[in-house]
Amino acid sequence: MEIAVFIILSLYLLVHCIMFIGVLVNTQKPPSSKYEPKVSIVICARNEESSIEACILSLLKLNYPKKKLEVLLVNDRSDDKTKEIMNLHAASNPCLKYFEITETTGKLKGKANALAQALKHTTGEVIFTTDADIEVNPNWVRRILDYYDPKTGVVAGYSVIKPEGLFGGLQSADWLYLLSIAAGGDGIGVPISCVGNNMSYVKKAYDEIGGYENMKFSITEDFMLLQKIHKSTEFKKTHFPVDDDTKNITLACPDLTTLFRQKKRWAMGGMGEFNLGIIVGMFSWLMGAVILTGWSFMSLESYLMFVFTKLIADTVFLLPAIKEFRMFKVLLYMPLYEIYFAVYVIITSILLAIDRKVIWKDQKI
């Protein structure tokens, strides 16, 4: 049994070594360009009265010409004060436009439905998307555009959680790890995923695939859109830079219920199309299972060697992002993160086996 465990560990290390090379590729930064198109930023919000104002205020501080910037504030049938806050700011800032979702379109549900309707009203050459619980970097738009060339369809970036408190610190390490996997895959030419709260794409590429209405529905619409543009358009190139100027700040899940709903949603969406991410996920599940149960069938020496090797490998894997984003405090959480990660990947798989429905903003999908 121990031989099998160390074979799995060896394969895990090999995959992460390849991914690490991809991350290093994405630490290479292009010079500032003169590319300055009109851009449209879309924020879909449902009952986000506690965070939407901070997001809007950060968008108003963007280092980009206001005459070339439109921001669509999309209210997806909120029943709190989200609408009032959006309209208050839209009334005094010409670059902000209020848009309201009142119905669903065809097979689309949740955020994909809101995005599909809102995108019909955008006029930008490049689309940026973010979420209501994000505070964007002032250089976000300008720096992301530096990564575009005529063959690039999608440029995504990191959204990070400040490592504050134990629960927040563990989530911070997790987001860095998951997004470094995405950056690593992109760096070796195999786009895996991205997050819709820090994503951009060429509107022409979106139109070329027929929009969300012409895609297989996915609860993780950002993942499916990335794959569709990469595989089905002339804009084959993607970028996932490890660049502090493209980094946004997001909020940690406030409790375990919200956390596991998020993990279940991501896992369900990630299974929508086979790619390298599923292979990484499979190895991660096996590694988590060994961390939680290996003490019962391995010698103490072998078990500790296994855990220590994985800890060192995961820590080294995160170092480029930790260094670039100056998030050194995350290192303090890495030992506990190994247990945290093992627990949630196992629990998430059990939850999916029991019930494949997911909840997004109180909507069961």
C-alpha cells in the first residue's frame, strides 16, 4: 500500500512541477502598450447591499480614460437595497449605467442569464467582468490590456483574499493555490479555468461563439466561456498573468455553509468539460484521502514523510504568487492548509454524490 501511495505522490509532484513552470512563464511581464480601446465592465449583483458600494467606488478610481469606459451595474432581481445603491451612483457618474434583469432567457440560469442579457447592451471592444464583493486594482483595466495582441481572446487575473484570521487565512491560501493551478495550465498552453470576478475577453470572440445562449449551460460560466473561446474562435491565445497590477481583492466566505456551497458549485462546474484541471483535481483528492487516513495504514515515518513532502511542494508552488502579491503571511497557514484542503475536497465529493444541485445566491440550480 505504501508503494502505491508514493507512486501517487510522485505523480502529484510531477504534475505540479510542470504547472510550476507554467506559473513562472506567467510571471514574465510585457511592457506597457498603447492599446487603449473602449472597454465595458459588467458587474452582476443579487442582494449585495453590503459590498456593492465598495466595489463601485473602486471602479471609479480606475486609471483609465472615463470617456473610453462604461460600467454596467446589473441588478439581478435583488430584494434588498442593491438597486438603490446602484442608481445613486449611476445618477452622478456618467460612466456608470444601471441595468435590471427581470426574467430568464431560454435555458440560462443564475449569473449566466444576467450576463447574457447585460452583454447585449455593451459597446466596448473588450469586456471585463467582476463581482460585487470585489475591490478592483486601480491599474486593473490598463494593465490587463497590455497582455492583448491580435490573437488573444481572454486575459484573466488573480483575485485574492487578505490572509486575516484563521478562516480567512486558509481561504487565502486556497485561492492562491487554485488560481496558481489556472495560471500554471495557461503558462504551458493548456487553459484550465479562471474566475469571473477577474476576467476579460474580446467582444468579437464572445459574439463569434454566439454568446452564452449558444453554449452548454454551466454553473461556472466563466470556465465554460474560457474553454469555448480558446477552442472555437480565431482568438486562441489566453493569458493568466502573475502580476500585482492585475490582482483584485475579494472577500472570504463568512461561514462554512457559504464555503461548501462555493466549493460544490466550482466542482460541479469544473466537471462540465474534461481538461487538465480534472486530472489535477483527481490527484488532489487522492492526496487528501491519504492525509486524512494514511496514518492508519502507513508507518509513522512514511506518513510524516508524505505529509512533509506535500507541504514543501505546495509551499514552493505558491511562492511566485506570494512574492508577487507580497502575501507572505500565507506561509504561516500552510501546515493547517494541508488539512483544510484535504477535508474540503473529500466533503465536497460526498456532497456532490448525494445531491448534484447547487445553490447560487439562494437560487437552486
